[in-house]
Amino acid sequence: MDLKLCCSCISLLLLLLLPCPVGAGKLLVVPMVGSHWLSMQEVVEKLSQRGHEVVVVMPEVSWQMETSQSYRVLTHPVTQTLEELDGAFQDYVAAHLQDLPFPLNVLKLYRSSENVFRTFFGQCKDLFRSQETMKVLNGSSFDAVLTDPAFMCGATLANHLSLPFIFFMRGFPCSLHYDGPQCPSPLSYIPRLFSFNSDRMSFLQRVENALLALLELKYCDGFYGEALRFSSEVLQRDVSLMDLVSSASIWLLRFDFVFEYVRPVMPNMVFVGGINCAKKKALPKGEETRKEEGRQDEKRRDETRRDETRRDETKETRKGEKRK
Ligand SMILES: *[C@@H]1O[C@H](CO)[C@@H](O)[C@H](O)[C@H]1NC(C)=O
């Protein structure tokens, strides 16, 4: 009996160890433009090396969407120019750099974020408008969608094509990447984004945390307003953000609990932090010298600090002696 059990264990193990084509699938990749693609591309390349058939769908106009021979790229026409995309993003960056008083700063940030989300989601609407592309996508019988859902295009498309989907991402605003998989999220020790609290909060900080959590229920609806309106139209029902994201099969999250406070997570959340460091370049020459100078400065500062501590300690001992 034991032997039999063991045999089946071994055959299962052997099955798992077989090189991939046995279980190879057909994967549709919906990336996000810009730097997000840099880390996703590594993964997509590996997937196709392992024998999966990969199709990456991309807008004709975008940033830094370098591609390689190992997968098929399907581009779709878009209405916006590169200048329009650049403009929206530059406004967004400028809003972060402006020194406005509260609450003008928050309003400004909110408006510029809304604008960036709307502008980039425009590319998704163009994808749906391209009947030719949509026909190819629907006719290709993919097994799953892998997407960076920051602008919500991949989630909308996967829901539209009724395909299971996997998220590959750094995180959503509004803690959506914890609410989507239904993680427990006690307000008393899970600090909300923008609260700048830690996982140990005073009573007032907890109150602040609770207020921010209330806002979280609403402010993403603003960021994703356009995406929500459009997906409701496409899916022909009223769609909420949770409807769009909560059925993700797996959440591949590009961070770990070195950056974030530890918190309860669900079994379909997989932490792949550091994957974005796979592609590295040597620092330019000037940078190396600057880094070395930085190290020297740090050393000097350490020494000064140590001297000061020693002096303070001496003072303390002296005080102690006087008290005696
Ligand atoms: C995909 O194609 C099938 C069969 O041609 C059709 O019935 C279905 O409505 C299409 N789905 C979408 C989302 O267009």
C-alpha cells in the first residue's frame, strides 16, 4: 500500500518535472506601457521559451515597448499621438512637484491622476474599436490572459472574452489588490496608503486610518471612472471595480514585505518582488565615482556619530557620578 502510494507520488513528481510542452498553453498578454513592461517582458520571454504560445497585444503608439522574436506581437491602431500621452504624463509629474497648500495639493493630484488614467484607458477603447484585432483575439481560443491591470484594460478584455486571467503588477491604488482577493484587513494594524502610519498606530492614527479607508471606497471609482463606464457598456451590465478584478485567478505581485508592512494575504497571491531587477545595466562611469564618494561620506558620518555617542555617554556617566 505504502509502496503503491509512493509510486504514484513519484509518477506525479516525474510528470511535474517533464519539460513544458506537455502542458503548454496559449496565452494572451495585455501589458501596460512604459517601464512596467520591462519586468513583464522577462516573464513573457521565459513563458514562450518553455513552449507556451504567447501573443502580446500592444497599441501602435506607446513608450518603451521593446519586443523580441520569441513571441507574437499584435498591434492595434490608436487615435492618440505620442505627444498627447507625453502631455498627460508630464502634467501628472508636474502635479507631484508643485508645492500647493492642503487641500489644493490633494485635489490637484487627484485631478491629474484621473486625467492620466482616462488618457491611457483611451488606448483600450481604441483596442475594442479595432474590429479586426478583436476578431483575431476572439478567434484565437486563448487559455488565459496575463495582464498588468494598472489601467484596467486587460481585466476588461479578459472579462469580455470570458477568459481566466492572471494579474502581474506592483499594486493598485485604494488597496484594491488586497480587497480584490478578499484579504482580511483590520484597520487597527494595516496602515492605509497615504496615511504614512506604521503597523503600530496610536488611537488618533487609527482614526485617521479608518477615515482613509472610507475614502478608499470611493476615490478609485474616480481614477477608473472611464474604465468603469466603458466596461459596463462592453459587458452590458453595471460593473464595479471589484467585479472587474475580484475574479483574477492569480495575483503575481511585484513586491514583498521588505517594502510593505506584513499583513494577511490569500493563497492566490504570489510575491515576485525583485523580478524587476533581472534586467540590470552597469552604472555609467560618473555614477560609480559618485557612489564611491557617497560611501566615503557615509563612513565619515558614521565616525562622527560614533564620536558624538561616545561624548554623550561620557557626559551621562559624569552626570550619574555627580548624582551619586
Ligand atoms: C466570439 O466569437 C464567437 C463565435 O464566433 C461569438 O459567438 C462570440 O459572441 C464572440 N465573443 C465576443 C466577445 O465577441
